[in-house]
Amino acid sequence: MKRELAAAALVLWGHLAATPARADEAAAANTPAADSGAWRFQAATYGWLMSVSGSTTSHGQTIDTNASFIDLLQKSDSLIGFMAYLEADKGPAGVYADFVFTKMGFATSQAAYRNPIAGLKLSATANAALSLQMFVMEVGGVYELARWNGGANNTTTLEAVGGFRYWNVNLTGTFDALITADTTRFNLSRSGGFALADSGTTQWVDPLVGLRLRHQLAPNQMITVRGDIGGFNLANSLSWQALAVYSYDWQFTGYQIAALLGFRALGVNYNTGSGATAFGLNEVFYGPVVGATFRF
């Protein structure tokens, strides 16, 4: 009898001890994450190792360009320049800003003069036959469209992207001006033995729409793929972008630091004016992206 009472007591004790744990587990399963409504921030600095392919037009003078990152590195004052990304999210929505500034120099071996004029040829003695200074700022928002949970550490999220891309571009083509060249006819300025096709500052804004797919491989690994299209020829411009990035996170108390490695391509086709006032930027900028992100 004593043995039966002892066994019953052990069973009752085990039931009472396990009940709070199961209750806690059920509550945790039915309670949203504590930070689901909190703001989440990330700031990234990165380097974009650009290669360039396409053409530019300044004062009606068109120059074809085809240069790798290594080619540009030899002539550029600031090839990588300043590049940064900021994002703030709350719940399914967020806002972001992306900044790119670069100044590229093309030698005569990477630039071909498409519409030659008697007495003008691309300079082989100047610092660069063609200089392109570019600032691109993108601002917009993201919104979560769908989420798939493939397991405890495997989540895929699809988001809509929308916003605006601001371009600020200056082109300067440098030519060896021979005595026979009538530079005034083409509104070219003279500087010593050089003729300059300086576009001045040209700026415009492209609206854009796109999608972003994020796949969590593991608690500290993520792949992000994004594509967008902008301009829609509303202001003589059509642009597009494709991006794929792998990130690896290190978790610290209250924040994360992630290393980034990926590939980015940005294309633009913008043309305005005609004749001696023609300006055009028809280029694809592409290359590896490396950087670091701070999340908190």
C-alpha cells in the first residue's frame, strides 16, 4: 500500500511540475515577438568595384566607353568614392536611402570617339580623355508582401520596393585641338591646346518600382536579391537595377555586424537636347560589392 501511495505521489508531482512549463511554452507560441512592433535600423558602408560599358554625349560629341574596374583605377580620382545605405523598418514596412558618389576617368584606350570632327581627337596627353562625375541618391520604401517559414532558421520574405532615383552627372571630354578645329561651332571651350566638351551639371529624377527577396539561410546568414525599373521614359530616361548580396552576421548585445559580398548592376539611358546641346548618358555600371552593415 505504501509503495502504491508513493508511486501515485511521484506521478502527481511530475504532473504539477510539468504543467507550468507546458503553459509557458504555449504562451510563448501564441505571443508575438517582443520586438515585432519596434523600429529596426541598419546602416551600411560599401565599395562598388565598377566596370562601365556604353556611351556618353556632351555638346553633341559622343564617346563610347568600355572599361573594367582595373582600367578605371589607373585614371580615376575617386573610383570607389562614397557609398552608403540606410534603412529603418517597423512591422512590415520600412524606408531606405542609398547614396553613390564616384568620379571616373577614361583613357583613350577605354574611350572611342564616335563622331570625329576634323581637327579634334581624344586627348592622350590630358589626365583623362573623358571624366564622369556621378552622384546617385535613391530614396523609397519597402513593404512585406509575403513570408514563408521553412523551419526555425529558414525564412523567405518577398517585399515590394518603390521610390525615386536622383541623378547628378557631369561629363567632360578632353580633345587635342588642332589649328583646323572650329571649336566655337560646337560650343566647346578652349584651354591651351585642349578643347573641352563640358556638360556642366545635368540632373533628373526617375520614379522606380521593384521587388526584393530575402532568404534566411541560417540565423546568421542571408541572401538578398533585388530588381527594379525606373524612369519609364517620362523624362527622357529609362533606368534599371539588379542586385544580389550574401551577408554573414555576428551577434553582439543589442546589435549585429554583418559582412557583405555581392554583385550590382545599374543601367541608365538618358538623352536630352540636340546638336551642339545634346547630352546623353547610356551606360551600364556593374561589378562586385563588398561592405559591412551595422544593425540595431
